[in-house]
Amino acid sequence: MRQTNWWQTGIVLTALVLSIPVLTIASFVLQPSSDVWQHLVDTVLFDYIFNSALLMVGVALGTLSMGVICAWLTSLCQFPGKSFFSWALLLPLAMPAYIIAYTYTGMFDFAGPVQTQIRDWTGWGYGDYYFPETRSLGGAIAMLSLVLYPYVYLLARAAFLEQSVCVIEVSRTLGCNVWSSFYRVALPLARPAIVAGLTLALMETLADYGTVSYFGVGVFTTGIFRTWFGMGDSAAAAKLAGILLLFVFTLVVVERGSRKQARYHHTTNRYSRLPEYRLSGLRGAIALLACSLPLFFGFLLPAIQLGLWAGDTYVDMVDESFFEIELN
């Protein structure tokens, strides 16, 4: 009993220490509003809320579509390159979102090599053609989705691999084809794991500053920085952070509510291996393309471009300070 009390006391103290930032923000929220806060409410607060919500929805759709589809293909389907993609699809996690944002901007902005080549081929000038704007809310959604989908992929694939072979086989005997079995049986069983991965991705999205700042998107993280260091009002910045915490709290509540159903997730496959659906011909090509695109745009293309830039500039950039930074 004495040992149990010590453990409980230690847990409570640890939780209190970890909650100091949240409690600090809460103390600022309860303070009277300043003129700066009223100015934020009248001018940009709605934009911060709208853009943050839109960013979350876009990243949720992007990470779910890429993560779940790739997880299903690499866990229960057989197609060319499956063993390679099963681990290579995690590589975008090594690419920070703001780095990929810099890279794609350098490649696809007006002065970049892609648009320059288009103008050389066609003779067009500025305003003669349409090209998607990289530094925009849509661009931020694309950048964050490409580097955060592995959260969903990793947990969804583990959930698919742990599912009972009996449930999958019974669904096939009841007339489900491969995709119907996925949509009506495997996907609902893996829902708690998918929601957990999505929650991690969205928390990273809400906490991101580099990508949205570089793209000039007004969300809570950029607003907090501008209010604190630009307007010099830490209390107003803390109020913005308090609203941001409401977004995070909502995600935590949704994720915990989803995990309550995890007790129905029967995960025994000890009697036989899970079936592997062989995809050949056009289906195999589609599966190969579906796994190749996230890997190519989320890791290979920016890595190749960074390598080319490194080769062009290493003579001027590599000096004593470079090695000091690398050592650090």
C-alpha cells in the first residue's frame, strides 16, 4: 500500500509539472482583455480560426487518403514492389515540413526551374498561363499532408496486420470482394488505430510554425508569434494559445472516444496467415502508382532537388561554421 501511494504521488507530481505551460496559458486567459486583444478579435481572429480549421480538414483528408490506402495495399495485397514500399513509405517522416516547403517553392515558383522551362518552351510571359500557387493555404495543406501521412500509415498498417483472419474470410464467404471486405470489415476494425494516427498528424499540423509562416498563412501559430514579438503583448498571445488548446483538446476527446470501441477489435491471427490479394495487370499498376506518388513527392523529389542544390553550392557554403553546425 505504501509503495502504491508513492507511485500515485509521483504520477500526480509529474502530471502537474507537465501541465505548467497549460496552467500558465489558462492564467492569462482569465486576465482582463487588452486593446491588442480587442484589435485581434475585430480584425484577424476569425481568419485564424477559419484557416486553422481549413488546414486541419485538408491535412486530415490528405493523410487519411494516402495513409490508409497505402497501409491496406502493403499489408493485405500482393503487387510489385510491396516489400520495398512497406518500409520506404515511412521516409517522408525524415523530411521536415518547412524544408519540403522551401524546396517546392524553389522548384515551382515563378523564378523556379519548372515555370522557367515552361516559358522557354512556349514563349509565354507573366500572366499568360495559370500555375498553382505554392505559397498558399492549399500549398501548406499539401506540404503537411506529404510529411505527416506516415503517422496514419504506420498505425493503420499495424491494425490491418493484427486483424483476425477469420473475420476477413467470413466476409469473403458472405459475398464481399476485396474492396468491399476492406470498406465494410477491415476499415471499421482498424478505426481506433487510424483515428489515433490522424490525431497525431493533426496535432503536428496545429503546432507547425515554419511551413505556414513561410507560406504567409494566418493561423494560430503565426498569430501567436506576431502578437507576442510583433505587438509585444504576451497576454494576448496567450489568449490565442488558449483557443489553440481548445482545438487540441477537441482532438484528444475525439481520439479517446474512438478508442472506447477498441475492445471490439478482435486481433488474433495465430491459426493462419492473413490472406494476400494478388493484384496483377492494371490493378497491380494502380497499386504501384498509389504507393509511389506519396513516396516520390514526399521524399524522393525534394531529396533529389536538395542534393542538386547541395552540389551546386557546397564550394561556397562548406566552411568552418558549416562543420560546427553539423557537429551540433
